[in-house]
Amino acid sequence: MIRKYGQRVGLIVLAVVVTLLATEFEVWARAGGGRSFGSRGFRSYSSPSRNYYRPTTPAQPRPEPQSPSAAPASAPFGGGFMRSLAGGMLGGLLGGMLFRSLGFAGFGGMGGGFGLMDMVILGAIGLAIYWVVKRRSQPAPAEGPYQRQSVGRAGVAWGEREPERYQGSSSQATMVQETDLDQGLSHIRQMDPGFEEGRFREACTDLFFKVQAAWANRDLEPVRAIVTPEMFAQLSADVLRLKNERRINRLENIAVRSVEPTEAWQEQGQDYVTVRFLANLLDYTVDEATAQVVDGSRTDPVKFEEYWTVTRPVGPNPWQLTAINQAER
């Protein structure tokens, strides 16, 4: 019993150690160590938007289908009850006439047969029944495009078109996010009329390759001007630790598959844009003395998705890297 318990404890400890070692080695994978760090301003504590698709044409309001003729209006509550009541009254009157014809006390306390007053009452009841049935059988007029029910809709007068309402759905929520991105880029263009999204993507791609090269060379001085001071300090600390461990992170055959802005906003006089990078590369770490691979693979490429946020003072100023975030899984 004790032996089995000791084996289980040993397996648990071994699994924990292997996990910690794997985490330690993963720290050196590509620039930033495959982790999230940096500042995204007020959005630092929110995950980057993964929405990177925007429609080329604005969404059009969905027309409301209109039938050529509306269904007949249903009879209001109580219509059947009125017909039953009229029928009951007619039956009662006929019964009374029958009793009077047999010699019982009749209308007005006199016996006798079928009188003039009985005929008048019977005719009035029959006319009332005919009028009620005819009115119930008439179809309701068809509603035109501007004729809508006004009952229970405050603020919409009869004959007026009801304003379109937002219908929540996943696709429409996506369009709201896309509109936020477009609005953010529009605000940036207001202060920088020369801003072009295509050129911006190219600039972000260049920044991406420069930072990765500086990381692999363990020399960040060439990228000091294109990263914020906070990012430079964090990357420098990681590079220093690599040097102390006598390890080199090799990044080879980098292929960027996608570069797409996902968020754009302004705050406190700064422009912010978050860009989604989808790329693959050979990412491995070697020992400085022996050149032996201690992490990763020389032959198996790694595919990754990251969100890089760049910032600058509002206006036509150069961009700087301010945050790197990993995609949520």
C-alpha cells in the first residue's frame, strides 16, 4: 500500500517538474517569449478583439416582407357570446309564444295566440342577429406599408412608419465591432490625412521582422526607436537572461500569413492600433557553447497567432510597439 502511494506521489512530482521545465524553455520562444506583456492603455486588462474581417460594403437594413392582403381580423372576445345570448333570447320568446298558444299566462298577463307585439320583437331580434353576423364576416382591410398597429407602441402615431429596431444576433454584433474599428481608423485619419491602411500594414510587418531579428541577435539597440521604453526594458531583461544562461533563440524561415488590424482607438492624445499576426517559423533554442538544441525543433515549424499593439502621439508621427498579446485558446 505504501509502495503504491509512493509511486503515485513520485509520478505527480515528475509531471510537475516536466511542466515547469517546459514552461521555462518556452519563455525563450521568439520575441517576448510567447507571452503577453506591455500596455494597451485603458484596454490593457481586456483581451484583444479577434475580429479581423470587415465587410467592404455597409450593411443595408433588411426590408420588412409585406403580403398583398392581410389575414381577416379575428373576431373580438365576446362575439360568440353575443350570438349565443341572442339565440337564447329568441328561443325564450318562441317558448313563451308556445305557452301562450296553449292557454297559459302570456305577455302582459293575458292569454292568447301570436300577437302583433310578438312579431315586432321577433323581427327586431332577427335583424340584430343578421347585423352582428354580417359585421363579423366582413374581412379586415389590407394593411399598406405605412399602416401598422399603433396599439401598445408609444410614440408611433397611426399611419406612421415604425422606426427600424436593432435585432441582436452574432453577425450584427460582429458588424458593431467592425464599425468600431472603422470609426477608430477614421478618427486617426482626421488627425493624419496621409494615413493609409495598406502602408500601415507594411510598416507593421517591417516592425515585426526587425523586432524578431533583434531578439534572435540578442541586441535590441537597432529597435530602440520603434518600441516604447517599457517594452524595451522588458525585452532587454529577457535578452540579458538569455545571455546569462548562454542560450540563443534561433528564428528561421519566418513566413507571415496574415496582418490585419483588429482594433483602433484614441485616448489621452495617443493613437492605438492592435494588429493580428498569423505566422509560422522555425523556433528553437540552442546552447551557446555546443550549439545543441535544448528547446524546439530545427525541422518542425511552429504556427502562432499574436496581437501586436502600436501607439504614437496623435497625428503623423512614427509608430512604436507597446504590447504583445497571445491569442486566447
